[in-house]
Amino acid sequence: MAKAGSFSDAFLDELRDAYDAEKQLIKALPKMAKAASSPKLRKAFEDHLKETRGHVGRLEQAFASLDEKVRGKHCDGIEGIIEEGGSVMDEDFDDATMDACLIAAGQRAEHYEMAAYGSLVAWAQTLGHGEAAGFLQANLDEEKAADEKLTALAEGGINQAAADAAGSDDGDEEEEGDEADDAGAAAKPKSSVAKTGAGSGRR
Ligand SMILES: [Fe+2]
Ligand SMILES: [Fe+2]
């Protein structure tokens, strides 16, 4: 079997991908924090920025534990997620709706990272890289916690505030209801938000 195609190489590739993704997120998170209106949401992004710097540090430790040079490999997946989040920020939404959108965008990034670290932890364990697995698991735990925090903020008032803002904006609750009902199949940012927030944003 060719060495270039080994599982170890695939693992290293994924590690480099994760390293690049974290670096991209370090640039994106300050913009998300700045765009947030809710002080709690802004703080959540700022806190996760600090954690994200720690993720980069842990990945560097993981590389070191493998006697590998620290190297990133461009992560197209997170670039796309960040790009989507950026285009949401260009939309003309009320503050609460923008916050709900920022949470949705942030959660896409967290879930992407959770998927990546989930595989990386499992692969590291299979390959006998216990020390690296420990660093990767620590990152995974913080991604999960960040995701849960965003859910708590959305369900703890931001989605409802967005729904209330829509109500007062239109002055017509029925119209708002129609829009939410139609949201399922639509791909517009506003509709996808209605879909994301539907659980707690509509009652
Ligand atoms: Fe991260
Ligand atoms: Fe993260």
C-alpha cells in the first residue's frame, strides 16, 4: 500500500484542515461579536474567540506530540460557513433577528468543528495517538459547550425577541404567521432563520 494513501496521512490532513479552520475562525469571530446587539451574545462570541485561540494552541501541541511540523491546509468547508455568516451580516435585519441569524451562523461553525473533532478523536485513538486524542477531545468539549451556550441564548429570549420584533414591524401577526409557515422550502436567509428559530420563536 502506498504510504501517501495511509490512514496516518489522512489523519494528518484532517489535523491540518482543523488547524486552518481554527485560524479562519479567529478572524471571523470578532466580526460576529461586533455585529451582535445582545451583550450576552457578544460576550459569548468573545469568550469563544479566546477558546478558539486555545484550540490553535492545543492543535499545535497535538502536532508536537506526533513529532510533526505545525501546518495548516486550507479548509474550504469552514470558509463557506464563514462566508454565509458574512452575507447574513450584510442583510438589513432588526437587531434581534440579526442576533438570531448570528447564532444560526455560529452554530453551523460549531457543528462543523464538532464533526471534525469527533472524527479526529476517534482516528487518533485508533492510530494509538493517545496524547493527541486528549488535546482533540478537549477542543471537542469546548465546541460542544459553545454550541449549547448559543442554543441557550437563542431559546432564552433572542428567538422570541426576533419574533416579537417581526410582529411589531408588520403590525400584522397573521402575515408573520404565513411567512413562517412558508419558510420550510425557501432558501432565503430570512426564511432559513424562521426555520432555525421555529421551535422556540413561534408559538
Ligand atoms: Fe474551535
Ligand atoms: Fe468553535
